[in-house]
Amino acid sequence: MLVSPTMLRIEGLRQLRNPYTLAFTLAMPVAMYLLFGAGMGYGTLSAGHGNVSFYVMTSMAAYGTAVAMSSLTSLAATEAKQGWGRQLAMTPLTTAGYALTKLLTSVAFAALALVAVFAAGMMTGAEVEDGWRWVATAGIILGIGLIYGLFGLGVGLFFSSDSAAALASISMTFFAFFGNVFMPLDGVMLEIARFTPLYGFVALSRWPLTDGVLTTGQTDELWMLFLNVAVWLALFVLLVTVGMKRSRARQ
């Protein structure tokens, strides 16, 4: 059996009842958008092809997607190490089916985080010139955001502690602060930010709005953003590989 609808439903409901999941993947991105995008008084100012509210909304939606993907996949790795995989071996569900169920749950929560932030943006004046830019922004966020599932999986495999999910989400928050996500950076801090895991992802998510133009007036080259994503994707794959070897060594 590749996918169990029953397990998918149970897993989704379990995460909806998890206060940690609700706080970090849903409530926090929305709250931060309302604080920095809708509540500061400058949301209606022009930014690229839209306004500042849309700019902040995009940033928070991308952040929420990264947190959802990383934290939920790290939980899957922790459960597998605790013997849940052997329990499932007694059922028709295959290992691939278990992994796919977890991935679908992570994607669903990432999409839910995006919808929550976008809904808050629509209700508080986030605007962009053309309707397709909403769709393009959402597609980029969900498409590239999948790579952070590898980060969460690697963290869950590498660390034996049950706090792997918290570590994954806290890491995303740290990366966001230093990756030009929460606040505009300039000078040396901006140069450092360009090498961080979230910079390329969030800059590409903002591209339909800004065409790569930063708040400082500088412009990001498209190839540099894709290179950032590609390099971190490779590093996340390496983390998963090392985590798998470390996990097997502990058994």
C-alpha cells in the first residue's frame, strides 16, 4: 500500500491538535505579517509592482512554508528512529507509503500556512498589479519550499533527541533573521545574508513583486538566487545522507 487515506487523515488531525505545530507553522507567520506588514502604518507604500504589505506577506508566507516543511519532516525521522517503522511493518503500508504520507502532511500544512498568510494579506490591503503575480508567488513558495523538508529530515536523522522538530523550526527562525526575511538588511549584513539558506528562496518568492530589486536599491541577479537554492539543496541532501549513516550507527 503506497498511501493510507486513514493514516493521512489521522496524521493531519494529530498535527492540527498539536499546539506546537499550530503556533509555529500557522499562528506565528500570520502574527508577524500583521505586526510588520499591516500594523506598522507603511503597508500601503509602493513596493515594486505592489505595496509593502504584499512584500511582507510574501516573506512571512515563505518563512511559514519553510518552518512547516522542516519541522514536520523532522518529526517523521524521529518517529522512524523510535521504532514506529517496525510497527508499521505489520500493516500493508510500505516504508515508501509512510514517507509519502508524512510528505503529503508536510505539504498540506505548508499550503495551509501560505493560505493563512495570504488570507490575512487580502483582508488587510496587500496589493499587487496583476492577479497572476499572486499565483506565481504562491507557486514559487510551495515549489521551492519543498527543499526544506530535506533539512528537517536531515536534522531528525542526525539528532537523537525528541526536540529535533523544535531545533529545525528554531534554525529556520535564525536563518530568517540573518537572511533578509524579517527586516531589510544592508552593507556587510546583506552580503552575509546572501549566503544563508533562506535568502535565495525568499528573494525568488518576492521576484513577481520586485523583479529582484531590494529595498536598498540594489538588484539581485536571478542566477545568483538559483545558485543559492541549488547549493543549499545539495547541502541538505548531504545532511540527510550523513544523518542516515549516523542513525544506523546508533542502532
